[in-house]
Amino acid sequence: MTNSVVKESVFRCGYVAIVGRPNVGKSTLLNRILGQKISITSPKPQTTRHQIIGIKTTDDAQYIYVDTPGLHRRGRSVMNRYMNRAASGAVKDVDVVVFVVAGGTWNDEDRMVLERLDGIKVPVILAVNKTDKLTNKGALLPHIDFLSQQRAFDHIIPISALKGENLAAMEAEIYRLLPVADPIYPDDQITDRSERFLAAEIIREKLMRRLNQELPYSVAVEIEKFTTEKEILHIGAVIWVERTEQKGIVVGKGGERLKAVGRDARLDMQRLFDSKVFLKLWVKVREGWSNDARALQSMGYDP
């Protein structure tokens, strides 16, 4: 006999914050839930720098997910403080919090996120992610038992965001916790972010994936042109770095790295925007941009 989830015949709508330390799979989870990529991902921690809303509308609910930067202890720059404020602020005005941890691990940054949840009055679901990567599946139940002692969570659900495992069960629990309310957004809208923003994030993702070590964190992307001409989307973007020597690294030998970033980004943009894209990239130096509040604001990092 197949188990099925019976939902109430009422419409529910509310905000769901997805929080956790860096690199636990929050953006992968949002993209999998939506069935579309709106939040960039990479193997490097702190890939997400902004709050990003992803909207999923069904026949009986509108889930408004808020993807957040990973809360972290390291880094004292203005950028790091901006990211932590963006993540902390997400839990203040939501209806449900999904706290994501990586299966089989628990560290000081996980505990720090848990401490930030002290005092909030909305339900908290603990999503134990990356269960597909556990080599010892028998260790999962003791780990969940340990996690259950850290806080009285409303639900603890093991999931794999990458594989899409157990996400229906998680959304069924979220549905029960959302308030009965009319939808806030049109049923065909999937994010509150502009296409210009999404284009900049796609470029930054490709840089994160192709640059080694710490350089990706010294890179920002600013869209200077976004126009449609003869059914072709023309996008011009500046890649900002903090030091002159970094410019050469981003460009690569003979311009090969920059060309590869542009090619990968253009293909993703064509899929997302359903249009042929002509993409032009420039690399420029702006010293100390990540520690300059005014520079950050001009690049779209507005707290």
C-alpha cells in the first residue's frame, strides 16, 4: 500500500527561511524545490551573498522560500558583516524556519546558527541534508538522536537536496505550519529578483567554480548593459577584483579563463531567459571593494 499525504482543502501562504552554516546545501535545496535554478551553487563555502526569494505556488499553497548566506564566524570585512546580517535578518518575519545541517556532522558554526534561533517564536524544522553522501547509513539514526537533544525541533527530516529525496515529506510538514492566507505573488512568479541580478549571479557562479583558493571572494559582478535587440539579449558585465594581479588570474593565459566563464554563463542564461544571449565581460580593479560600504551598495549589496 502506498502512503499518501492528505492535505486540507484550504489555501496556505507564508514565508519559509532556509538557514544554516556555509556549504550545507541551502541553495541546492531551494533550486530542487523550485525545479529551476535561481540560486547559484558551488563547492566553495559562502557562495550565496544575498537573501534570495524563491516562490513555489501549487493548487493549495504558496511557499515563499528565503535562501540566505551561510552564517559564519570567519571574516570581519564589511562584506562578511553584510552576509551575516542578511542571514540573521531572514528569520525575523517568517512563518517557518528550515535549519539545514549536513548529515553526520555538527560543528561550532552549526551551533552558532542554533544560538541565533534562540527566542524565535515560529516553528523550526531541522533538515538533515546530504544523506546520500553518508557511507555509514547506520550512523544516521544516532546522529539524529544527538541533534534532537540540541533543541525541541518541530520536525527532524533527513533529506538529500541533490537527489530530491524526502523533499515531499518536508514540504508536507511546512504546509501544515503555514498560515491560512491568500497568495502574495502571481502564481507564475518564481523569484523577487530581477533578470539583471540573476545574470550577475550566474557569472559569479562560473567564476567561483573556475577560480582557486581565496580569489573568488575578492570578485564581484556588476551588470552595465541588459537590453534586447532583434530578439537577442545583449548583456555587458564588469567583473571587479581588488588588486591588479588578480585581474590577470581572472582573465587567464591568452584570455582563456575569461572566455570559459563567459561561455558557461551564456549557456545558463540562454536556458534561464529562453533567449539567445550575447555576453560581453570586462575585468576591472577596484581596490578594497569588499570592505567599502559605498562600493558594496553600488554593486547591489544593500543591507
